[in-house]
Amino acid sequence: MYKCAIILAAGQGTRIKSDIPKVLHKVCGKEMVNHVIDTMRKASIDDVNVIVGKGAELVKEKTSFKNITYSLQEEQLGTGHAVKCAVEFLKGKKGVVGVFAGDAPLIKPETVENLFNEHLVKGNSATLLTSMVEDPTGYGRVVRAGDEVLKIVEHKDCSPEELKIREMNAAIYCFDIESLVESLDKLSNDNNQGEYYLTDVIGILKNEGKKVGAIVIDYEETIGVNSRVQLAEAEEILRNRINLMHMNNGVTLIDPKSTYIGADVEIERDTVIYPNNVLEGNTKIGKGVIIYPNSRISNSEIDDFVEIQASVILDSKIGEGTTVGPFAYIRPDSVIGNNARIGDFVEIKKSNIGNNTKVSHLTYIGDASVGENCNFGCGTVVVNYDGKVKHKTEIGNNSFIGCNTNLVSPVKISDNTYIAAGSTITNNVNEGELAVARARQVNIPGWVAKKGLDKK
Ligand code: UD1
Ligand code: CA
């Protein structure tokens, strides 16, 4: 049976009070609409159409790598009208369409699979997901006669009796494509909000004697984010879910409550994560890694057995067994080798650092390529910027850079070289050389007494 999905993402979301479309607000580091698209993929629904309207160009841009199609809803006249705008996508198709809300990011792939299965097994025209909640304020209510679903009534259109119903509409459905397309023409906007409600399709199909089913699921999965408060609620639920998944995979989280792991981060077993760490984007962490408190790691690859203390690592790679921090700042496009050391107050920018190289303290390395087995003394600066252009520095293997050295780029330091502490290096240094580039020391005997400064 053919399966496809429509994701409603055209609304501005006035209640979230934002200049960007609601569905682009992030939960655990990923836009809500991208959560829903990824969930479709995990549930093996490949043909996905996203309905865009408010901020259409931005929504398209942020979802452009997902291999989906779009329908445009120029004016937001309600969720039913939104689906109608996807009729071109649905036309001529036979099978089942899932309709999802771009602002409900917590739905699980297995729940989506269950929804499609139940819909097909029962031979329904429509199947909806619902939930029992203490306070269903704002949600559409599911009106039943016995077990049978009769219709959905929006909160603002509810009678006092209907307001007492605790079963809410999750706004996640499966429809027989042809039945849905036919009913869309029958929607009216004769209601309190003057909108074409998708929810009315349920009552229309029921009145035509078609079969409508519902699955009651956990409220947590159904949360629709309309406000910043609900955004934070969704964040907390997803954060807990992600943390549990990693712990069940063999990762130690010392304090899950203060551990923030993005939705797409991968971590291997026996890695230990201390409190107050933030792991973002497409970060991949190997096994046996220790991340001590207070680090932010974004879009980076951390190999096995790395130890990181209180550092920031962005768009970079750290090789096996390397230690980082405390207080290191590794900026984008840096590649650090294996068993290397990037110590305290060290900043690395767009540079390669070879295996076993030690950059232990108070050093800046930018736009440089550094070989293996080098040692940087405290306070080395790669002077990569001349005020106009960034220049490159090259340092070979087995080089010893003395403390407080300036390497004025562009400059090349060959293999097996030494640079004397306090040097400002402006010329290349050849293999086997010691470079000294500072004024020779002069000692003046008796100077203190002659100046009358002797305190004895
Ligand atoms: C909707 C349901 C309600 C359900 C609730 C669950 C309707 C009429 N109501 O209400 O029964 O309990 O979700 O969260 O469907 N959108 C468009 N175009 C539009 C209007 C909305 O694309 O013209 C999109 C929005 O971007 C959003 C989604 O549809 O992603 C839901 O719209 P929203 O206005 O949040 O509906 P609710 O009032 O929450
Ligand atoms: Ca909503």
C-alpha cells in the first residue's frame, strides 16, 4: 500500500511571539519541522510534502537537504485549507496519507508506524491519535458515542458539556487519500475562528457512514508547541528521552538533568559525561571518552579515549587519546591528531596538529599546519594576521617551540628544529637548526648600588 505524509508548517504561530516561523524553533538543537520530517523517514514514509506559507522561503531553506516536496498555502485560512493546498500532491494517488503538524515534534516513529498499521488493518477512512489530559485547554475535543468517534470540536467552538471532555485531538491522522480529497471540498469556515478546520473532516466522513478510528497515546508524544512555555516543555521531554537512550546504550551521564545532548548526536559505550555539558549538531563521540564539566561540543568528531575539560570545540576533529583543556577553545576546521595535548587557555583555529604534539598552555595557533611530536612552550603565538590578510604557518615534525615565541606568518619551520624562548620568528627555520631571534642579554655589574637603589 502506498504511504505518504503531509506536514502542516504554514502558520506563523502568533502565540510564540517570534520573527521566525514557529516550526523553525528548535527543540534539542533541531527545528521542529525537521524533527517531524526525520520521524517520517524513520517510519519508512519517503514521500513527504511540507505545506509552507508564513516564512515559506526560510522554511524551505532550513529543510532543503531533506529531499521533500512543498505545497504553498499563501493565506493561512486554517488546517483544512492547508491540506487542500496539497491536493496537487495527492491527486491521482491511491493509498494512505498521514497528516502531521510541524509544531508537534515529539511523535515517535513507532507510533507513526502503529497509526498506519491500525488504519490499514481496520480498513478505516480516517484514524486519529488522541490523548487523555487533565487540562485540555486550547485543544480540539474528541466527541464519542460509546467507543465510536463522532467528531472533533475545537476548544473555541465547544459547548459547556464538550469542554468537560478530557480526550484531546493530537492533530496527527491517517486518511484514505481519496476520502480525504473528497471531504476537503465539503469544509466550511462557519465557526468561531472563521477557519477551515481539518478536524471537521472526521465528522464529515463519519456522517457519510465511513469508518473512523482512534488510538489513544501518551500525552507527551502529542504536545503541540504554541508558546515558548510549551517549547521548553517539549525540550525537557525530548532531552530526557535522548539521555535515556544514551544511558541504555552504555553511556554514563553523571547528572542527566544537567546534560544537554542534541537529537542527532552519537555516542559510543563507556563514555562518561559529567554535569553541565552541551553536545550539539552532528557531533560523534567515540568510546571511553571522558567529558568533565562545562564543555560545549558542536558538530565535532571526538575519537575514542579523549578527555575533555571545560572547553569549547566547534566543527573540528579530535584524535584518539588526546586531552583537551581546561579552558581550551578549538575553532572550526581544526584537526587534532592522536595522543596530542591541547592544554589550558589554548586557542586553535583552522589548524592541523599532528599526533603526540603538545600545546600545553596559553597558546594561539591559527591557520597553521603542525607536524607530529612537537612541543609548544607556554605562551606561543602564531601571528597569522597582518592587519589585512591571514597567512599560513607550517611547522614540521619533532620541533620544539620555546616559551613566548611569536611565529610571524607566513613562515615555515622544518622538521627537527628548536626555537629559543622569547623569539620572534620572521624567517624560515631549516631542518636541524636552532633559531634565536631576540636581543642578547647584557648584565651591568654594580648598577643597583650606583643608582642608590640598594635596600641592604
Ligand atoms: C490543532 C487542531 C486541534 C488539536 C491541536 C493539537 C485544528 C483545527 N485544530 O489546533 O484539534 O487539538 O492542533 O496540537 O486542526 N497550519 C497551517 N496552515 C493554517 C493553519 C495552521 O499550515 O492555515 C499549521 C501550523 O503551522 C501548525 C499546525 O498547522 O504547524 C497546527 O496549527 P495550529 O494553529 O497550531 O492549530 P491548533 O490551534 O494548535
Ligand atoms: Ca498547535
